[in-house]
Amino acid sequence: MPSAPSKARRWPRPLRYLHHYTIVSFALLVASGLALYLPAIHRFMIPYIPLVYRLHILLGLVFAVTLFVPFVRVLPKGRRISKWDWTLPVLLGSPIVATGMMLWWVSAFPSGMRSRAFTWHGWLTACLGTWILIHAFLKVTGIRPRSRLLYERVDWERRRFLVSLATGALGALVLTVVDPAAWLRSLRSASRAGSSGPPPGVQTFPAYYTVVNGYPEIDVARYRLVVDGDVEHPLSLTYAELRSLPAVHETQNFQCVTGWSVPNVRWKGVHLSQLALLAKPRSSVQYVHFYSGDGVYTECLRLAEAFDPTVLLAYEMDGAPLLREQGYPLRLVVPKMYGYKSIKWVVRVSFSAEPITGYWEHFGYPTEAYFGSR
């Protein structure tokens, strides 16, 4: 049995600290990412989501810096390092950072790239997390794989590091531009033919958030959209009456505040100006309030924002009626703002001279939620 390494042969303290920090920071990155993404955790963390988001970005930036330390830090002369303990974190970490940057810099990358970046950001994180767990298990138990390939040690070289870093970054570019996952998705769709779910051609969102436990049950036969407030003619419209109004079509990207996006979503619905023609808001009106059928979710837009040509109350998405999780029977769509402004299950629209504080704004989200306002 080989003897334990002497104190003199141990790695320098700064590098040991860096090693431990990288593992801990990655664990915190995963935890904060899950809090932002998973609906069950997201609902529980709602009051703290803005803080969690900023923490996630900060940890990601520092994690990115740690990837470059081997390039600027001279390692002890003659020390050899485990090939995979070093190569895998760089190969997987660099595309994780690259895809994270795409999700952070919303206006710098096309929506299609960001959508694919979101998918691969999660999968690459899962791969690196799995390797870290395997690495920790082998270190704690002292088990050494028999395959020389798994524990081969190599001399540290900056050139080797740069090759790994460049390979990872190039991989991120390929994954987000070429999108090899599209082929896998087509196979999955073919295997699920005839099953329940979205009709063919209808895009799915990476997550469907709700601020209550589950989605509200709305009987479309009894559904009414109430239009009231400072108006001359309050309305109570059935679903059929809504669909009989002049329809508008918009093809827009949908951007969630947590980072993911869905490109070229095709919406069909009613423009707010059509409701205004029927209800006749008074001249004092400056705001439009929206209320959800879940009894909790509210939103507010300035009148000019609500009358933007791209804003509509949608009842179809990608040529099919909304699914319940998408906001059936009616949802607001505000393409120029983050998705939390696009309130789902709309049952009431109220014109007012005064604003209200929307549900998410109570927890620190911007009222003017244009892209980049986080």
C-alpha cells in the first residue's frame, strides 16, 4: 500500500483552497439554478427569487474566473495531475459558462440560441455534477479504478489547458447554433405519437410557472371576461364572444426572467384596443389592471404599454387553443417584456386612473419589465 503523501508533497494552500471553493461554488450554483427553474422550489422561494438570481450570476462569474486560474498560476514543478480530474471540469465548465453568458446577456444573442443554450446549460451542469460526485466518492473511499485511462496522470501544460478550454467553448457554439438536440427531440416526438400533450407543431415551454398549488380549473362554458373600472360600458364577455371579435396574430419570442426563451411563438387573440372600443374608457384612465382566475396573480400595464401593437389577449398558441398550463382560456402576451408580465388565466381587465402593484412586483421585480431591466 503506498504511503500517504507527506506534507511537503501536498499542493500549495492557495490551490487547495481554490479546489474546495470550486466544488462548493458549483454546488451553490446548482442549488440556486434549481430554485430559479423548478416550479415547486420556485413557488416556495418567490420572495427571495431576485436575490437568488443575483447570487446565481455572481457565483457563475466567479466560477468562470476559476477556470482561468491554471493559465495564470504556476503549478509546483514536477507535479503531475490526474488527467480527467482536470480536463473534464474545463471541458464541461467552459460551455456551462458560455451558455450561462448567453442567458444573462439577453439582448446580445438571438432567441433561438438562448433557447438552446438554456437546454444545454442544464444538461452540461448535470454531467459536471455527476463527475464531481464520482470524484468525491473515489477520494473519500480510496477506490482506484483498474483502468489506467481513468487515473492517468499528465504533466500540466498551458497549451493543454488552452486546448481543453477552446474545445469546450467551441462545443458550446456548436450546441447552440447547429442544435444537435433537434434530432433527439424529433425522435422523442415520433415515439410519443398518439399520446396526450401539445398537438404537433405546438412548442412547449421549459417550465410552466404558477403562483398557487396547481393550475386553476376554468369551465369555458361558464367563463366570462369582465371588463370594468373607469369605463362607460362595463362588459362580461363569453369565450365565444371573445373569439368573435377581430383577431390579431403576432409571432414573437417569449423570454422568461429566469433566462430561458422560446423563439417565434405564434399567438392569436384580441388586441386591448378592441375591448376599449366596446367599453369606452374615460379620459382619466392611465393604467390597465389584469386579474387571474387563480385568485392571486395580478398585473398592471400603462395604457400606452397595453395598447402596444404587439400586446394581445391570446386564446391560441401556434395554431391551437391554449393548454391549461399555458393560460387557457385566455392569457395576456407582452412580447417586449419578461414573461411574468404575461399573466395567465385572465378573467378580468380593469381600466383605471391609478396603478396597482402586480404580484411579482411585490417581491422586487421591475414594473417596467423590458428586457435587461432585471
